Amino acid sequence: MTEIIDGAALLDEVEAFHRRFNVFPTEHAYVAVALWDAHAHLMDALDGTARIAFLSPEPGSGKSRALEIIETLTPRAATTVNASANALFRLVSADEGTPTLLFDEIDTVFGPKAGGNEEVRGFLNSGYRRGAKSLRCIGDGSDQKAGFFPSFCAVAMAGLGTLPDTILTRSVIIRMRKKAPNEKCEPYRRRVHEKQGHVLRDRLADWTATLHDQVAEAWPEMPEGVTDRPADVWEPLLAVADAAGGHWPARARAACTELIKAASSNDEASLGVRLLTDLRDKVFCGVDKMPTAAILEVLLSLDDAPWADMSDDGQAIKPLTARRLSKLLSQYVRPDNTPIKPKGIRVGSATPKGYYAEDLSDAWNRYCPPDPEKSATSATSATPQVNGGEFVAEDASGTRHMCAETDTRQLRIAG
């Protein structure tokens, strides 16, 4: 008679094993990691896999230890630090079966000093979907033939800093940090504890083997507001939680909601989206047009923004210029689908170059997060306004200051 395995109790044990050796930043992280361990045993039943990324600003935050524990709990775990794309493709297509790839020091692959590594990025981007393949040349010398190599496998990553957006959006992100003095965990000794992890790994294999059809046919209900790419990431984890039952479905959905929220609040938007958002919320604020000089004046005065010290194609650091502003905005289009470009703006007797809110409106609606204060129709104290041919700035005391329209290069924001 086949033993019936209590999936919820088994996941509790997996979570407890992590708690012995890992100090994660939130309770939700333990839930996500335990579900990820289990989902790695179900690659042949899933249409997609969630990458998981342990990231921190400083070394010594427990990222590598997290991978060490995962290594003991997942099938055919393979740890690498700096593998080539060709080696990764061959590893996934090996006869031994789909590996669980553990990528430590991922910052050496995608960090600021690492270069592009576009082939590895392509492997990680494509391999989250079943059936993903890449075309490669195989053979010796001049005897080369084209062949397709699969890239679908479970991938856990650990590194300093951040990762390319295309990888982050396919990942459950765990922001690691150094242990506080009151945070303790058990020292990990591989020759002792690896065997304990393998016992759990084998039990996970036995349990998930009974779930193949259930998980393959599952359509887990997503928490409200979780759609698109985040839903793709969390679907396999929620399917595992639902199969386990007990308290896991509720805990999994709470973790899903909170970790997605944390990722969206901690991740920096792309430079273009940040620019559009600052233009909407800090510069225009309901004004229908704005000269370039006035836009730059406001942007460069923002203390928590990147505009005052931008890199120039990876070289010198200098403030945002009119040329760079135009280049960034030209990536987006006006409502008529033409690129956003500066235009002449009639201000009294002068026509300085600038931008119209109506040209930016479509990009604001499509790319910017909702304005929490719904203040698009009211100006802020730091924003110059066009008023009857003159710029108007208002300082913190409410005093309105008029600036001559012909001297936009000398515009200064009061307050």
C-alpha cells in the first residue's frame, strides 16, 4: 500500500529546515522559498517556473547560505558561479534530467564591471517557459550544424546589488540583509546537515510524484491585482500550495501579495519611466506646456532623483542636458504615435523649445504608476508655471515670483 504523504506537514518541515540555517527578512520569504523548493521537483508538470533571487547591498547577508540549503532540497542541483551560455544549455539538455541551477555571485555576470553577458541573460530570460529553446551551432571544426537546445529549468540566484529588469520581472525577489545581533541561526555543516536535507529532498520527490496531473491541470486563483508577469511567476508556487492544502494556500497568497508589493516599491523604475513620472508629478503638475530650461531647472533641483549626476554613456558624470532629455523622451510616442520631440513654445515675444503636456499624456497613462495624490491638476510649490507670457514660481511661504519670459536660462526655483 502506497504511503499517503501529508504535503502541508512536509512543507512545514522544509520551512523549518530553512529556519535552522537561514535568516530571511520576512515570514513571507520562508513561505516562498519552501514552495520554490517543492516546485523544482515538478518541472515536468509545469508550463512555467519562477526564478528566485536573493539580493543584498552588502556581502555577508546570507545569500550563499540560502543557495546551500536549497541545494540539499532540490533535484539534480548544480551550483555555478560563472558558467558560459553554451555550458548551461548543455547542462539542461543532458540525459540525467532537468537540473536545478543555482547561480551564486550572479553580480559577476550582470554587475557594472561584468559587461553584457547577453547570451546568459537570454538563457535566463527564455528558460522560465516550457519548450524554450535556443539555436546553437554544434560540431567540430568546420563540421558545424545547427541545433536547438532547451533552457527550461528552475533557477535560483544570489548576488550583490540588482539584476537586469528582464530577469527581475521573472523572479521572486528576496532582499537579504545582515543578521541583527538578536537574530540567530544554527551553523551549517555540510557533512552533517546535507544528509538531513537530502532526506527531505527525497520525501519531496515522493510527494510531488503523486501531484503531476493535479499540478499540470491546475489554474490557481490569483490574489486580487496579481496579473500578467507576476501571475506567471507565482502560478507554479500557488499550485504547489493548493496541492499541499492546510494553511499553505492562504500563506502562499499572502506571500505573493506582499513580495510583489515589496519588489515594486524597492525596484527602481527604468530611467525613462522615472523621467516621465517626475515630469508628471514634479514638473508639469497640470500645466499645459513647459520650456526645456524650466524643466531642467526643476529636475536638477530634485534631491532624490538621478538627474543632477547622470553618466554619459558610461563615461563622465554630468547633469541632465536638453539633448539627453530629448533622447530619453523620443523613445516614447505622442497620442498620434509619433516620437515625443521638443517644440517651440510661444511665451510672450519668445519661442523657447519645450514640451507640451498633451504630447506626454499617452506615455504618462501607459507607463507611469498612478498618482497617489491625484494632483495632476494642481501645481506644486516648486514648479514654475506659464502665466500670461511669464513664468510664475511659488515659494514655501506662498509668495509668487515672476520671471521674465526671455530669460529662461536663468530661471531659479524659489524656496
